[in-house]
Amino acid sequence: MPNQQPKKPRMPKDAAIFVKGKIKGEVRYPPCERYSKEVMEKLEEFKVRPTTGISEFCRSIPYNSEKKGFHDKTGREGFEVFQYVYRVPDDDREYTVMWDYNIGLVRVTPFFKCCKFSKATPSRALGHNPGLREISHSITGGALAAQGYWLPFEAAKAVAAKFCYPIRHALVPIFSEDFPALCAVPGTDEFGVMTIDQAITRRCAELANKLRQHEAPSSRESSAMAPRRQQQRRRRPSKSLNRLESEEVESGYCSDTDASTRSPTFTPQAARLCEKRSLPQPDPATTSQKQQEQQQQQQRRSPTPPWSDEERAARLIMELHKADRSLLSKRRRFSL
């Protein structure tokens, strides 16, 4: 038997894409890329990549969801993110750290997944902090890499410090070198308690309002082009139902209300796809009228009167006589 080549491992749909891109807008939340020797050793243990040049691999992720709250809260049409990945010892999965370098939103979903928390924990964390849910975002549609919970930067850092002690060094590139010292130690009263200082929530709300006002003028042009982009998306060939279902179910970490109202086997995207694929039913009255007109036109082109058997036989004899006469005339021409 010929040697079979080993199959390449399948890349997860939410895997990070490292392609050098151009930064868009102002970088208000840069990555931390200057590390001490001790922190660098810890980053190597977590297999963090890249450790330097994170800002070179920026990425644009458009917001494609039925929910309009993201644009209303931020004045933006998508995310402009930095990203890097890390691995936990004794865990083969690769986790992606992602944050918006313009407005500071941090995707905290992989933090909860990595620390083995339940899917409902992010929603409970927002519930323990009044006002935080109003300035956070639960993304359930569009690109799978962006799905999950996004919190303002300072609030995300404070919440992560409550439970991310096991991975504290892996989060240094996003939260800086002071983050490990801020993390609650397991076994203490603060560890696992998701309540943060209310002053942090108020500062995040004020900053979000300022950034929204700042981003709104630059997004007017993109908002005006949104209907045209939606029409272009409708013209594109749509995905199969199975793929839509798998993409909708795989993200997992979404709000409780979204998970309870959505069926795992028939998603809103699948419903829209069925509506697009369903053809309009013709009116029976107009259909019968058109059929009658077509039949009349066909009769005019090739009339077929109702001949009797005797008339058909006589008509056949006449045609045979005509054929015989034509043959006789041809023979006479040749004889001449």
C-alpha cells in the first residue's frame, strides 16, 4: 500500500488570522511589548505569539448582525483589532486575545473559556455590576472570531483580575506588566467574585460616550453606504443551511436571552435564507389566462381541424396523387 500522508489538522473557524495590515484611526490602546526577563520567560511557557510586533497584524472585522445596538452605542460599523494567541499547559487549544485599539473594547469570552467557567458566567458578571451591561456588547452574529462578550478596556481588566490568576502572565501584552500583581489569588475572598468598583463603570460609561461622539462623524459616510452593501450581500450566493447552523451554534458564549430564544437547528440566518430561496407563487387566475392565450396562439400557427376518418382517408389519397404527379413530371423532365 502506498504511504498515506497524514491529514493536516483543521483550523478552527475562530482562529486568529495574522496578516500584516494598515492601522485605521487612532491607536488609543496599544499593546505592551516591553517585558522584563521574568515576564518573557512566562510568555514562552504560554507560547504567546507574537510577543513583539503585535500592532503590525491589525485586523478589521465588520459588524454583521441584526442587532443595531452596537452602532448606536459606538457609532461604528465594526471592530479594528489587535490580536495574539497563547496556549495553556496541558491544553492543546489555542486561545485568541483580541481588543479594539480605537475604542478599547476587549473580547473577554476566551478568558472565561480558558478558565473553564460556564457559558452563563459572563452574563452573570455583567449582572453583578450595575451599568456595565449597557456599555458592553454581546455579539452573536457575523464573523465567528468576534462573537462573544466585549467589555470596555478598564472594566475588562478589572473583571479579568478577579479570576484570571492562572493565566495572568499570558494577558500581559494586552493589560501591561502590572496586571499579574492585580490578580486575586485563588483561595482568597476576592477570587471569583465578579463585582468591580462602581467608579470604574462610571469612567467607562463617560469614556464610551465621548468616543461615540468622536466616532459618529467619521461613520456617517459608512452608514450611508450600509444599505448599498446590504444589497450587494443579498446578491452574493448564500451559504448552505448546515454551515449557517454550525456557525451559529459553535460560538457558545452568548447572552442567556439569545440562547433561550434561538433554536440550535433553525437560526434566524437560516430563516432569511429560506425566505430568499422561496419563489413567489403565481396567481391562479393569471396563470390560467396565460395558458389559454398560449393555446390560442398555437392553434393559429398550426390549425388542426377535427377531421373524420373518411375525410382523413380522402385527404391522404389526394396527397398521394399529388406525390405521384410530381414524380411523373420529374421523369418527363429527365427523359427530355
